[in-house]
Amino acid sequence: MIQVGIIGGAGYTAGELIRLLINHPETEINFVYSTSNAGNKISKVHQDLIGSLDLEFTDTINPDVDVLFLCLGHGNSVKFLSANTFSNQTKIIDLGNDFRLEADKTFEGKTFVYGLPELNKDAIVKAKYIANPGCFATAIQLGLLPLADQGLLQQDVHVNAVTGATGAGTSLSATTHYTWRDNNFSYYKPFTHQHLGEINQSVKQLQNNFKSEIIFMPNRGNFSRGIFATIYTDFEGTVEDAENIYKLYYQDAKFTFVSDEFLHMKQVVNTNKCLVHLHKHNGKLLITSTIDNLLKGASGQAVQNMNLMFDFEETTGLGLKATYF
Amino acid sequence: MIQVGIIGGAGYTAGELIRLLINHPETEINFVYSTSNAGNKISKVHQDLIGSLDLEFTDTINPDVDVLFLCLGHGNSVKFLSANTFSNQTKIIDLGNDFRLEADKTFEGKTFVYGLPELNKDAIVKAKYIANPGCFATAIQLGLLPLADQGLLQQDVHVNAVTGATGAGTSLSATTHYTWRDNNFSYYKPFTHQHLGEINQSVKQLQNNFKSEIIFMPNRGNFSRGIFATIYTDFEGTVEDAENIYKLYYQDAKFTFVSDEFLHMKQVVNTNKCLVHLHKHNGKLLITSTIDNLLKGASGQAVQNMNLMFDFEETTGLGLKATYF
Amino acid sequence: MIQVGIIGGAGYTAGELIRLLINHPETEINFVYSTSNAGNKISKVHQDLIGSLDLEFTDTINPDVDVLFLCLGHGNSVKFLSANTFSNQTKIIDLGNDFRLEADKTFEGKTFVYGLPELNKDAIVKAKYIANPGCFATAIQLGLLPLADQGLLQQDVHVNAVTGATGAGTSLSATTHYTWRDNNFSYYKPFTHQHLGEINQSVKQLQNNFKSEIIFMPNRGNFSRGIFATIYTDFEGTVEDAENIYKLYYQDAKFTFVSDEFLHMKQVVNTNKCLVHLHKHNGKLLITSTIDNLLKGASGQAVQNMNLMFDFEETTGLGLKATYF
Amino acid sequence: MIQVGIIGGAGYTAGELIRLLINHPETEINFVYSTSNAGNKISKVHQDLIGSLDLEFTDTINPDVDVLFLCLGHGNSVKFLSANTFSNQTKIIDLGNDFRLEADKTFEGKTFVYGLPELNKDAIVKAKYIANPGCFATAIQLGLLPLADQGLLQQDVHVNAVTGATGAGTSLSATTHYTWRDNNFSYYKPFTHQHLGEINQSVKQLQNNFKSEIIFMPNRGNFSRGIFATIYTDFEGTVEDAENIYKLYYQDAKFTFVSDEFLHMKQVVNTNKCLVHLHKHNGKLLITSTIDNLLKGASGQAVQNMNLMFDFEETTGLGLKATYF
């Protein structure tokens, strides 16, 4: 059993991580750090854990844990690691966006590997420090990487994706108020979402001549969790050609699958899966990609990375029952 | 056209009032008072009003309006009227709970009439000051008053009612966060909801020997608007007897109707109606009562009272299209 | 008071039409035709109408009504008009798609005008027969027509739009089951939605050199009513240029307004409004357009057309209170 | 690994059972019987299973499986067992209501034990045939049994409970249509729900002098899964007395826990837990009980029973991650 520390324990991603790790046969939660909740039972905040976990939040770290998960707001991982020291043996998985880009990946002698197993599995297996991908970034990359891998992204890529209210974090705001969001629909940051950086970076990692634009419209849906992305771009082959490319690319993937049928989001909600579907019309390839933003888009992928780093079976602790309805 | 002033203009009930009054043929909105929003267009807060209303919020009152609506948090109407003076001709309708109970009804020489038209229509017509009923209180009273009127409430009354997220007001809180409330259900203030005071008062107004208990469980539903109340108590007659009592009591009611069939809440959402249904089983009469908490339970009833006070047709401006789906 | 007949009275659009017309000061509902419900009270099907309408469905038509609304499934208007004869004085508004395209617009000597007031107001005023636009078609056209009017649609147009469950009609299907749709998201008919025909036709009416493609992704949202469309295309001017073009085009529009701020769908739900917003980024103009699919997208627009045809004030009976929350 | 057969594989409870069993370390799904879907992949119906299960539905039974789950509509288990023969070694768990009552429990020489582990664990461990409890029945019994066990149910018991749309089964109906149920609330079978039979039977098993009435109002909520029940009855002791009684009764329960705080339903959704809370006011004890209707209320409890029958650890395969948000 490896010892796990979690920093920023009151948020959504930390909550999901705890939910996963209490059922993971190889991990023990050593501490959950939350300065604002120190001394309170974790089950007072993550109230579904009554009967499952008797631990309290702490404001003291144990620097000798085997693995540390940072579940902090963007920019705060750097601050936390500047102020706190861990053992050289401690592996770190950052769920924020502080270390995802090439320009940011090295910090105080630590080099973070971008933790998308479908892209960087070999590097993840050997890594000590992981930058866990963003949620939209995961869904969109898993829709694009097989084409990039074949050098086939030659034209602009049009992406429309919708995320749930958990995508906005636990803080209270006008657009997460129930009366606003219920039966509503809207969008934000048109064409400028911050995940475009890591998406472009990964696409260029596979297809270094990629020069087109990824045009991304992010939407707010009236649901709590899930991401549903539709992506299209020009593609010369047939839909069967595309399916072959994708199935080959994902042949060893443990959580990403190509479906023969149109998708809907609840096929993946509350699982670590990504489902991808391909459709061709008039020269355009439509790629649909759907994930749970808190699992494959955050905490589930973090556990998947941990499994790879510690040489556990990649799917350990991630055999999750979909909510489905 | 009478001139209308609205105090506390940024909340839900003020918003609904504005939405009603801009289509009311006999009223002109003279001012909407909101200190926090003074100088901003009303349509920046109530954003559906783009194209319908060009007015700005103000922090200056006009003391000569014909009618003033107080849309303030509970306890704040007393404070506001202490600090501000209006013409003797100005009629006042308070949507808060400051003046609903006998003990509170007189304030600085003004006497407030409890504004439930199905109970006090004659008094409302002559009133200058109205205490508009609470939302749960309206639904439950309209379920009970016909029996009280016949002196038939002889045993405990069991009430279970559920309200939407607008019932909790515009302020942000853990239980109005979308991720909490979506697909969730819970309750609050079991047996001690503050509306029990006005409900008991009205029941005793009609049946002064009422000595039983009204046992009230208020619930939080995962919807935005509406109240659905089920009420049962012992009843010796047949269901037809009950229907006759209710239909007689509501024969002149403009918005309260007795249905022959089981009810569902969306029959009344976005209308000023109350629907009532009666069902008998094993000595118990089950009374269902459903309203829109913001309309018949607040702003719609306030306009109904205004219509009565100014001798307009009672339904003026209240021919509202149900959302229904 | 003009006499109104409604054919196909049990569906969503007929229901909305009845809800509008019972509050319209210039109309009387003469009959509501539904063979499957003949003899039943209308309020048994449209259950919010208890207390508002005492009429029964009929299977007999009155051929002398002043105006007839056809609320039938696509293809059934032709069948109905083939089998039934009305007075030469009877004006007809078809809410289906049987007469919307140039190739279909003349039937048994009747010529149908495409009833989008923002495009064809003069023709509508003089028309005897109206083909009421489709819901997606209305939202998308109102987002594009000002540009087409200036000949500025020179490149491909990318449209992503989401509609609610009422968009699928009253029939029961797997994808309208609550357990499927709740907290779900999906799409259908990618790039091939049938409304593309009327959209392209209207764009070419204003800009006859339009040769680009309108690429349309229709989505299914987990809400009941509303359409939210985001549209982008290349645009050389500034966003202020665009705003001037749109504000000029809509200066006389009674229900279509240009907003200075990002939109969300509930600004228009349960109203006859269309709101449009403009945003520019890197050479692309993003146009947002949102309507209620059953009102501006169907029955509300039908009443607006009726008002124009009978020389009533265009907004009569359409001063609807938004649900908003 | 024991071999499992599932009869009636296309419904909600069979789907949940499959989702649980594919992650259960001691079971192998031998066949899933569905005459209407024979030959189709299971993942075509339960579409979240893409990538998780490659099996097809069959219309042929294997009579030698170790355990058989019957997931059939009420009344159909009797029919199925009349028409099909299984090995004497095959244990059977019926998720329908055919064998739950004393009068029905013996069928063709098989005697079914009522499978509520918190009531009948010893008998379940030894049983060959199990009648799995109803969903409402589970939630309400778990709220009442500790009091019955002490002989403390001396007065009428008032129960109000709400269930989600999955409670109504997969068949399409007016009240499971998204446009009906979204943001709606209603009730059905007031005071006469069929689960009252098994609830009364279990209460009397523990308190054979129970003579009062259980008055049960079942409601339909606008969510997909979950049951939230509030129950009150007269109670002479303090709330601490009640807590002691409940904590003692549930001291060995693996899934039923007493919470010190008010509950909300999503604490248990997508888990096999039941949470119970106690509150006292004016002589009345308020008991809240909440479960997931498809798990602790159906398939999860069925797996719990299987674990007990086969001497597996009771929680095996049931360490489920709550959806929570």
C-alpha cells in the first residue's frame, strides 16, 4: 500500500480523488490537507463519505508520502511547492495547469511530464512529476491525436464543446446558481479558452507541421458533470479510413474506445472512459468525444497516471459504474 | 395609469413584479429603487427585459407614487418605512413578512390587511396597506380554508410541501449551487417553518375553535419555481361533499380552481393560479394544492391585491401563459 | 374579434397557440380540431388551461373561420388541405414545413409567403397564406440576415445550436425519456438538418451571390424549451461595424434585439423575443442568437404573422412574461 | 468465480446488475436473457458498457448457473419459473415482487427469504431463494425497523417519500416524458402504494403488536435516481435515545449508517448505502432515510444478498463511487 497525500482537499477534484482512492486496493490516504477545514471530518464536506472514511482534514503535511496530488486553483501549485518541501522519493501529480506547457514544465529542478496516457504513456511510466491535463483539453485531444499522429490535420479544426457546472469549481457565482443554470444554456471565453495551449502543444508533438487554427467554442450546459465535444475538419479519406486510424491509435488504450454509433454524454458520466465516434459528410470528418470532466478530465486520469507511475495495473481502482441514468 | 414604485428591485419578487407591470395596462413603473444597483439599467440585472424596459435603478424615492411595493428581506420593510416617508395617498403592498401577523399589523399608524383575496377580499378592496402572504402559506391556506370555513378541521393536519430554488432568494449558498441541487432532494426547518404563524392565524379567523396541530414538512426540490403541497386530515364526509365545499368556497375566485384530476406542478408554473384537488381514502381527505411560488405565492398575488385596491378588474395583467413544458 | 380554427390541437405548438390566443384581445377560438381527442375537454390535454378555457376538441371543422392555423406533422398540411375546403376569405398559417420552400409554396392555387417578419414583413401584411418558419431556421436566420442583407456572407458559416426536448414533439421516444435526457447531451442529423433549405433560401433572397456553405450541428440539450445558436464566419469589419449593421437591420423589429452583452438562453424562454449578440475575435465574427423554439420559433411567430395579416398591432397578445428562472 | 445468469436483461435493474457484476471479482456473467434483444450486443442497449463487456443477449438459458437473477416486471417471475427449470444447485434472487409476502413466499417447492440484510441476515446467509425488497420498501423499512425492534411503534406513522424517473421503469409514458417531468413534481397512488404490504409485514416481524397505520404518500420527483423519505411518528424518548437505538440496530450493518446531520439525497446516489437521520420536535420523531432506488433499492441489494449467500465479504463489488455532483 502506498501512502497518498492530497493538497486542497475541499474542492471537486480532491473529493473525486478521495472517492476513488478509498476503493483503490494499493493506496492508503495518509492525509488530506485543507487549511480552511483542518480538524473537520472529511465527511462533513464530502458528505457522501459518511460510513466510508473517518479521516479529518489536516493543515500539516507529511513530507514522506509516496505520492502527492495537488488539487489547487490554477497558479497555486507553484506557490504550494515553493512553500513546502517533500521527500525526493515523493512523486507529484498536479491537477492544476501550472506545469502543462513546455515553458512551465520545469520548476525547482522538477520536470513535469504531460500526463495524457494516450499520448505519453512511456514517459509517464518513468516520470516522477506529472502535469495532469485539463478537462476540455483531454476530450479535445483524444478527438484529434490519431489524426495528428498521421499528419492529417491540414485545415482548420472547429470544436464545440459543453461542460457541466462542476467545471466551474465549487465557488459560488451567478452562473452556478441553480435558478440561473437550470434549463439554461450559454457559453464563455469564445475562441480563447486557456486549454487551447496544451491542445496545440500536443497536436504539434505528433504533427510538427501543424499550422492550422483550432477554433474552440466552450459552452455551459445545465448539468453537473460531463463534457461533450464535437469536432470537425476536412478529411480526404472515407469514414472507414478514419475508423482504422483511430482504432489503431487506441488499440492499447484502457479507457478510450471508438464507438460505431452516435454518442450521448451519459455513456461516460461517472466513469474514466473517453468514447469517440467518427462520421463523414461532404469532405468533413466529424469527431465526437465525450468524457466525465472530473474523472477522465481530472481525478480519474490522475489515478490512471499514478497506476502507471507505480507499475500497478493501469485500470486499478477505475472500474467505475456509470451513473448512466 | 397609476404610478408605481418598487423598493428592493434586484431580487426575484421585484423582478417578477416588473415583468408583470410592464404588461399591465393600468400601471406605469415610476421608479425601481435599489441602492446597490442605482444608475444601472434594470435590464442588466433582469436580463430578459432587454427590449422591454429602458429604465434604470434609482436610489431616490418618489414619495407621491400611487402604490408602493416593498420587495425586501424579512424585517427590512419596517426599517425602510421608518426611514422613508410617503404621501398619505400612497398605497403600500409589502411582500415581506413584517406585517402579516395580528401582533405586527399596525405600524406607525398604518394598519395592514392580510392580502389573501380568497380570504379577505372585501377588506383588501378597502385597504390602503396590504401584507402580502407568504408562498408556502398561500398554497397551504388555499388547501385548508374551505374546510376551516365549515368548521371541519377537527384533527391534526399533515402537510408536506416542496418548493423550488427561487424560494431561497437570490443570495448564493451551498444549497442553491447547481451542483448541489441538480437531481437532489432535501428538506429544511421540519415542523417549524415561519409560515405556520400566518396559516394558523387564517384558519382560526374562519374556525375559531381550531385547536389541532398543523404539522408541516417543507422540502427543497430540484426545480426553480413552484410549490406542490399535499395535505391530509380526517374527514367524515365523502369526496363529493368535500368537492362541494371547495367549489362553493371558490365559486367567485378568479385564480383558484378545483380540479377533478390528480395534479402536477407545471399546471400552474408561471401563472397566478392555484389548483386544488380532493381525494378520499379510509377516512382521510387528501388535499393537493399547487401554485407558482413567485406569482400566486408573491408578485402575482401582489398585483391581484393592487387590482382589487384600485378597482381594476381583478385579473388585469395576470392572464399569463403557463410555461407548462 | 376574429374567429380562429386550430388543426392538430393536441401537440405542443397547438397548445402554445391556444395559450396565446385565450389572452389575445382580438381573437376568439372557434374550434380546435383533433380527431384523436374529439369530445374531450381541451384542458384534459393542455392541463394548465383548467379555469381558463372550457372548450372541447372537435372533429368537425368550421370552413368560415377568419384564420386557420395548421399544427400538423410535416407533410400533413398538404394532406389536410387536400381533404378539407375552407372559405376563400379564410387566411391560413401553416406551422409545418410543407410550404416553406419556393418549390413548394404554391398549392391548389394558394401561394404561401414565408412568414419571417424580419425578412418579409411587407409581403406578410398582404398575404393570405403563410408558411411559418422552422424553429432552428428562425434562430439561425435572425443571426445571419443582417450580414446577408449587406452582401457580407463571403465565407463558410459555422453554426452550432442546441434545442430542448419540446423540439422533438410530443411523441414518446428513447431520447425524450426523462432518464435518458436528464443531465445528458447529444446531437442529431449532423450537417444535414432539414432547416438548412429554408435558411439558405432566405440568405440568397438577400444576397443572391451567396455561394458558401452553412455547416450546421444541431444538438439536443437537457432542457424543455429554448434554442441557443452560436454562429461564426469571417468578417472584415470591427465589431462596432457589425453592431451597426444589425441594429439598423432590426431597428423596426418588435421582437428581435441586439444585446451588448453575452447572452444566455433563459433571457428569452417563454417570450416571443430573439436576442442577438455580436463578438469579434481574430477575423471571425461570432453571432449568438437565442429564441424560445415554441414561441418565436413556432406559435408566437404565427400569432405575430396573424397580427400583421389582420392589421392588429404587431405585438398584440405577445407581451409575455419570461420564465427567466 | 461463480457463474451468473440474468433474466430480463434490457431493463434498468438488469442494467445496474450487469454494471455491478462486471467489476465483481467473484462473478462471471454467464448469460443475459432477453427475448426481445437476443443476438444484439448488450452494449447496444446499456450503451455505457462499450469497452467493458462484449457479450450478447441470448434467448437460451443455461440451467446450471450458480445464481440466477430475475429482473422481470411484477408477476412475471412466477411465469418464468413455471416455464423454465434450473438445477437444484442454482440459487435464485428475484428482484420483482412475486415472492415478498408470506402468502406468496413458497412456489413449486422453493421458499423465498425476504432479502433485507438489516432484517434477515442470518436467514439470507442460509437461503437458496431470495425475494429482493422493493425500493420504497427498503428506504422506509430502514427508517422504521430499529423502532419496531424495540416495540416503539405505538402510533400512526406518516411517510412522505419521493422517487426518481427510473422508479417507473424503462417503458415510455406521459409522466416519464422529459417535457412533462423536467422541473415538475407530482404524486401517485396516495396511501395505497403496493410496498405497504412488505413494510407492514417486516414491522410486524419485529413488533408483533403493531396495530397502527402507516400512511404513505409516494411522490414523483424530477430526477432520475434516488429515494428520499421523511417519516414521523410519536416518540417519548429524546433524540439521543433514538440515536442509540438506531446505532445499536445498525452497528453491524455494512451499508446503513446514522448521520448526525440533516441529509440530502445525493449523499447516496449511485451507492449501495442507506443513510438515516433522527430529529425530534414536540413529541414527534422525524426519521429521514435515503437510498439509491436502483442500488440499495434493487440491484445493489441483490448483489449484497448474493455475497451473503455465497459467503463472500458482504461489501464485495459494492465499493461504489457516489456521483455526488
